[in-house]
Amino acid sequence: MSVLVENVSKSFITKNDRINTLNNINVEFHKGEFVCILGPSGCGKSTLLNIIAGLETATTGRVVCNGKEVKGAGPDRVVMFQEPALFPWLKVIDNVEFGMKLAGIPKEERRAKATKYLQMVHLTRFQNCYIHELSGGMRQRVALARALTLDSEILLMDEPFAALDSQTKNILQLELQQIWLETKKNIIFVTHNVEEAVLLADRVIVMSANPGAIKKEFHIQLARPRQPENIDLAYLAADIMKELKEEVEKVAKAEFDTNWTSKKDIVLSDSDSNMGTGI
Amino acid sequence: MFYLILIAIWELAYRVGVDWLRIWKPYIFPSPIAVFTTLWSLIVDGTMSIAVLASAKRILVGYLLSIIIGIVVGLAIVRFKYLDENLSPLILGLQTLPSICWLPFSILWYGLNESAIIFVITVGSTFAVSIAIESGMKNINPLFARAAKTMGARGFSLYWNVIIPASLPSIISGLKQGWSFAWRALMAGEMISATKGLGQVLMVGRDLADISQVMAIMIVIVVLGVAVDKLVFGKIELNIRQRWGLDKA
């Protein structure tokens, strides 16, 4: 099972302008692979994910998932959003069971499975709570458990940890890594955080902005499970950061007033001062 | 306690205005004692229970009908864009039309009987219910629908499992509004064309120049309205607010 993105472009037509969000994207995601899509804000990375999910349609090009063209959203490509998108009228356990209920899985079976995945995210104690009783990190765990229950081979994640505080984020990243090692799903993970991308991914796709296109790919061949303190990660992150820096400045120039000039190193400090990086 | 003070002020106003200054006549401004005596005698001689039962029967039938029709119309508007564009303004317009305006039609169609009043009640609250359903469903968090779609919900199951529960808080407040419209329509209808019911007892009070009876019925109407609101809608609303965590302000 693989996902193939072929010549996908997306443009919005506004009153007097035509905005190219995505320009001719070609990329393949392989079975069991953990890919991070990295880019500055506004480069269309979430749009690309939504097109793969089937929540938005591409202007041209197509997405082929497991030999079949994507026509709409479906449970074979579950999405985890930046906000947990849990249903406040259901208890935690019922939220986790939601997708299985739609699929028509019998009550006992889905209860057992929901409990199993809640165990995986360490939240069995809270199964009878309502969503508002949970913290932000716990909600995102429930959302993860809910996404896992559908046994889709593809899991799409749209900056799922971006709204969390950094400690919670670190814990969840490591847990996600563990879960990925156990389940071997094909995870396509959108982020703007370089460290996160390097920690999690087998492959990091850096996107450029205006129009959104794939700029460069990095293969991260480091042993797992990885720890965020690992020095090799920092080297790789610095490498990717260089690539990204240019794009971030480009976006800043487009978004800010015209008198904004990119003074050297104002956006992201260059790691060259470390002496030795990239030699 | 607050209400005791209110009644005391009322009694005081009666004493000053009617007994001392004699600027008002007792038949245009009742004293609380007279009102409560009348109320008691209405309860004792059974008039009240007959009236309340008759009114309750009408409003239940009319309100249930309006909920059913309102839900169907509301869903249809949400589902079909063509209806939304063309029917919504009309419904909004009809909503502003006091339902008692339908009474002449209603009497022509059904005659002077129960059906005429029930029709007026139904017309009175249907539009409020359908508008509430429409706006409730249109204003749900789009993220809920997106998340549900990626989990395989579509068509009927999307509505049943996500859109309806997500819009329940606003639907409930719409039903509540519908209830108060129904209640007003009922009173208006009964005052004009009924042979029993609270509105009719009120009109009898008017015809006999018994202002205490008018006032007593008005109090009963208000108390019943508050009771239904607190006991039925209040409980449902509280339940939803607690589940959703809307009480944590």
C-alpha cells in the first residue's frame, strides 16, 4: 500500500488574482514509512495533506492510494488535526469507538479494541470522562487512539502537537515514535518544527513557499528509538534548517511591509558558528 | 422572599392608589388578596383544573406537531441549497407574523373547534423551530464534520452521529423559543375562540368585569411557563452544558 501524489497543483481564484498554493507536486509515500512534510507557514503543506485526505480537491493532478484514485475522505486515510476534533457530547471511550461504530463493528469487539488503544496512549483511567475534563495533551492522545482504531495503513497528521506545551509535546513525540514502531503505519506528518521532523521521520520533505513546491528531500537514517537529545539529530536539524531558512525569509518578505529587509540571521540563526557543521 | 416583597409593594400600591387617594377604582386595579382569593376559589371549584387540562392538551398536540414539521422543514433547508435560498426568507417573514393572524383562516378551514386552535399553535412555533434547526446545523464547528468524514461518515450517518448532536445546544434553545411562541398562540387562540381553557377563563373574567380573575389567570400562565421551562428545558440544557463543559466560565 502506497500513496502516490501525481502532478498535484492547487490554485485559488480570488477577485483579482489567482493564487497558486501548490505547484506540480510529485511524491510517493511508501508502506510503513514515516514521512514529515516540513515548510514555512503558508507553503501549502496542510493543503497537500488535505488533498491526500480527500477533504479538498486538487485543481490538477491526482492522488492514488493503493492503486485507487482518491475521490473523497475515507477511513483508509485517517486524519489527526492540530485541534483534537473530539466530540464533546461523547465520553472518551465513545469518542475512541466512533470510527468503528460507523464501520459497523459489533459493540463488544469495538469496546475491547478501544480499550486496547486507550491503553497504548495511557488513558484507560479517563475512559468515562467527557472531553472538557481532559487537558490538551490528553485530548490529543484520545484523538490519536481514535485514529489508530480504524486500522488504516495510512495516518495523516496535520501538526498534531503544534498547540501543545513543549514538555507535553516531547512526551507525545516519543510515544508516537513508539506507537509507529509497534504498528508500522505509513504516517505522513505535517510540521513546521525541524527538530520534530528529524526526531520522527525516515524522510523529511522540505517545501518551498509561493508557490508551494517540493524543495528537497532528506533521508534520516538514524537508529530508533531516537532521543531528542541525540547530537546527530542536531546536526541533521541544522542542515535542514539552512534549507528552510531561505523559505521562511521569503514568506516573511511577502507577508510583512516592504521596508522589511532580511538582515543577516534575523529569522533563524545560522548554525555555521558551531564550526564543523556541514563540513 | 423577593416575591413576597413584590407582593407587598403591590398591596401597598393598592392601598395608596385605591383606598387613600381613590385615583383608581377597585375594578381596574385588583388587590393581591382579592386575586389570591379568586385563584383559590377557581382551584377549589374545579374551573382551574379543567382549564389547565384543556390548555395543556391543546398545547401538547400543537407543539409536538410543530416540532415534527419544524424538524422536517429545518432539515430540508439544511440539506437542499435551493430550498435554503428560496424558502429561508419566507420562513423568516412568516416568523415575524404573529400567529394569531392565522386565526381567521384557521376558523374558516376547521371551524370553531380544537383543530383551529391547534393549527394556530403549530403555525406559531413551527418557524421558530425550523429556523433554530437550520442555524444550529449551519453553525457547527466544521472540524467535527471534517474529522467524521475522514473516519468514514457520510450522508445519513454524518447527520445522525455528528451534525445533529453537535447542533443540539442551539436546537434546544430553538425548541424553547418555539415553546414560548406556542404558549402565546394558545392564549390568543383561546381568548378568541374557545369554550374552555385558560384563555377562555381569562376572557370570562373580562366579560364579568372581574379583574381579579384576569389577574389570577395571568399569574397561572406565568407560573406554568416558568415551570415547564425549568423542569423540562432547564434540565436538558443543564445536562448538555455539563457534558460539553460549557459551565466552566
